[in-house]
Amino acid sequence: MGGPGTLTLRTTWFGTFLLEGPEVRSRELFPHNAREIARRLDLLQQGEVLAEERRVTQGATGLRVTERRQLKLGSLAPPEDAPLDLASRGEEFGFGDALRREAFLLLARASVARARGRDSAVVQALRAFDELRESENRLNERLREWYGLYFPELATLVAAERYAALVAGGTPREETLASLGLDAAQSSGSPLSEGDLAAVRSFAEVSVRLRAESERQGKTLGAGAREVAPNLSSVVGPVLAARLIESAGSLTRLSRMPASTVQLLGAERALFRHLKEGKRPPKHGVLFQHPAVHGAPHWARGRIARALAGKAAIAARADALGSRLDLGEVLRAAFEKRAAAALAQGPPKRARGPRAGERRPGGGRPGPTGKGRPGRSR
């Protein structure tokens, strides 16, 4: 313990104390209320400096602190110079065990709610987005088959994202063909009754509304991913960042994974087949959805996915630790440099077997097919 004249800051669950050697020089007790105590303890867990700590140390010089979050107030005391154990003396200051238990229960509930709501909401938004996109694709497929009975050429004349909107607009087939400079007689579609056309147009309106809702959910997903994992979203994109979090189970679990595991997230089945049946090992999992990976030549995808996984792992750790450093752009630039270098290397050189007539290192000549035992065909 520090000697006389040494000022040490010590914060417990019920207040903060300024110690001079073994004596309490001044103190700031928390309100005698479980909710207020829990709120202050929650701030401590987040690494904040309390207002009570600032007040009790105001004007103090040569201050030593006992926690790293208090380094703004003074220098860190050595471990062997431990201050008085005040945490067990709450009864002396009017803070009983019942109040302590209630405060810590409230703190646990707040911590669980924050941990669950931080990235779980992003995962749920991702699943909702995926289900909307899947439903939209199924509706569009049904719409094309249904309306194709009446106007089969429309699917080849307009872009896929405009198809449902044109059908829902109710423009007759003849007018649509005429606007495209085609003759209505060229259509091979079958006539449909007005009731059937009204039904298919109503169905198309549902598809249009579903597409609009999918776009809104996509924006919500992107905003949530950037808020929860800003660095990871900068490196791999918000949607892919959410997929990595979902595959890992949480942002915290993702931050604890090595880059090699991040690279294969989503490829667990292929990895198990490799381990069990000796199949070729996978090179990537959900990271294949990144444009730099799926747009690369097949021989470079493994290298690029490995580089991307390394930067994504660093970004996830920064996000999980609550780092306020903006590392995303730096990591993304480093990844793009690595990806360009991987492409510049060119395809790997294949090991060349012995040419016809050459002797193998073990002696003898290859067979007619260049394989198998020397001098024997297979």
C-alpha cells in the first residue's frame, strides 16, 4: 500500500474513495438506489470515468489510479501497491447486501439486453431480408409462368426488375409491343379472360410491393450493420458483415476466431467432407459473395479469400472491443493491395511430370500413358 502522501483512487460498487496511504481522505458515495448504482456500474463496464471520480480527484496532484479506464485522471499504481479492500465494507456506509444484490441483478439484466440487442437485431434483419428476397423470387417466377401464357415475349424484352411493374400497370399486350416497335401479331401468347388478367395483375402488384419492402429492409440492414460493426462493414460490405456475424453466432464469437476460420465460415459441410471423405478442401465460405472473390479467376480465389479473411478478422476484433478507431478504410486499402498482388502473381505453376522417354528419379521409364509403373500399360 502506498505510504503517507500518496493519493490513490479506488472505486467500489457503492462509491469512489481517495486514499492517502491507508486513510480515506475524501469520498463520493453513490445514491442509495439500486437502479442508480447499476447505472454507474454499467458505465464502469463500458470504460467510462464517473462524475463522482472526477469530483473526488479535483485538484489532486500525483494521483495514482487502480484501473486502466481511470488513466485520464492519473498514473497506474503498481500491482503490489494494492489499496484498502473497501468493496466488502458497504455496511459501514449504509449499503447493505440486499441493495448490492438488487443492483447487480439490474446490472446483469442491462448487460444481457445490450449484448443480445446489439448484433442480434442485425441477424434478424438479415434473415428477414433473405426471406423477402426468396419470396420475391418465387413470386416473380410464378408471375412469369402465369403471364407468359398471355405474353411470353415480355420476359425477353424488358429487364427482370421491370417485369412485375409492367404487368401490374395493366398495359395491354398490343400497346407494349407497339411501344417497342413490334407487331402485335408476332406474339405467340394465348388469350386470357379479363378476370384472369385482373388476377395476374393483382398478383403482380403484390410482387411490386414485396420488392419495395425488400429494398427498405436492405437499407435497414445496411444501417444496422454499419452501426454494430462499422470497421467490418467497411472491409466486406454491410450485408456480408451481417452474414459473417450470423455464421459465427455473434460479433463477439466472430472476433475470437482466427482468420483461417473466418475464411471458411459457411463452408462447414465442404470442410467435413474434406476431413471425412478426403474431398478437396474448400477455399472460402460466405466470403465468396464478396465481388473481389467471386469475380476473380478460380486460381486466385483462395488467395484473395485468405487476404480478405485476415482483414475481416482484425476489423471484427476492433468492433467487438468497442474501438473508436476508424480502421475500416485502412484495412480495406490493405486488402485491395493484397488482392492486386495475388492477381499479379498469375496462376500457380503445375508440377511437370517426366516427358516421354525421360527416366524417373527412381529408375525405369514411364509407361505408354506416362503413369503407373515403368514399362507397363494400365
